[in-house]
Amino acid sequence: MNMEIATVNALPYEDFVNIFGNVVEKCPIITAAVWSRRPFVSLGAFEAAISEFIDALPESGKEGILRCHPDLAGRDLQSGTLTQESREEQTGAGMDALDSSEASRMARLNNEYKERFGFPFVICARMNDKATILRQLSERLGNERPVERARGIEEVKKICRLRLQGLVLIDALNKL
């Protein structure tokens, strides 16, 4: 579905939240909150409203957003309980095609990461492949918690941008 920004602006609240409620994984409250900021002049303005809302949250709220994300190549992927968006993103990055050593390394690193930071590792799967994801997961384990929280939120914003682009036409006159 690729709708014009004017169509987005005209959507009733329930439809708006139903359509855009998962642009930030399992956080329809964010979409609900930015609905009142319409009309958006462009897709970029819509995206900026979401980013500003996230940036204004306390650190605990940002961690809450990160906790809504599933483990990469985790049990939700294996059991088919991922959101449609996450399933497509993880499959596209090859998370469903890990060999046994990659799968066990991913599971071990995911667990270490969650123990260290208290939230799952988040990376924009559509912008990475499985080798890069494994390397980033391993490297980012060395970060301090505030650094990693900020990095995770930046990845959430990349995911959000790509999901929005899949739903809203980019206005040729207002690309930014």
C-alpha cells in the first residue's frame, strides 16, 4: 500500500493507528500520539514527528521501545509468531537461513546482549546481511549501556523510516 500524504492526513484515528501502528515494532501508542500532529506536509515530516516523540521519552521509555523488538533469529522467527514486518525483514537478511553454528552463536550473543543491557539487540535487518548482523551484535556487546540504548534507538528509527516508505508515497517535491 502506497498512499499519498494527503490520504494519510485524512485517515480517521482508528485507521491511522491500524495502518501505522507497527512502524515502531509493537508500539502503536507512538503512532496514536503523533496522529494529533497532522497534517504532515510530507513523509519526512511524518517520520520527524515519530522521531521527535521517541527522542522526548525518558530513557526508560526508550528502553521500553527496544524491549518490544524480538530477538533476531530467535524463537519468534522459528515459531512463526513475529509480526509480518519483522518476519519479512529478518527473512530478507537471511536470519531464517542460519547454519547450526551461526544459529547457536546468534542465540548465545542475543542472550549475552540481553543480560548485559536489559533489552534485545536491535539492528535494521533490511540494511544488513546475516554476517554483518552477527559481527555488529558481537562488537556492540562492548558498548556501555547509554551508548547502546542510543544506538538501538537509531536503529529503531531506520526500521521505522523503511516501514513508512513501504506505506506512504515519497512526494517528489518533498523528498526530505
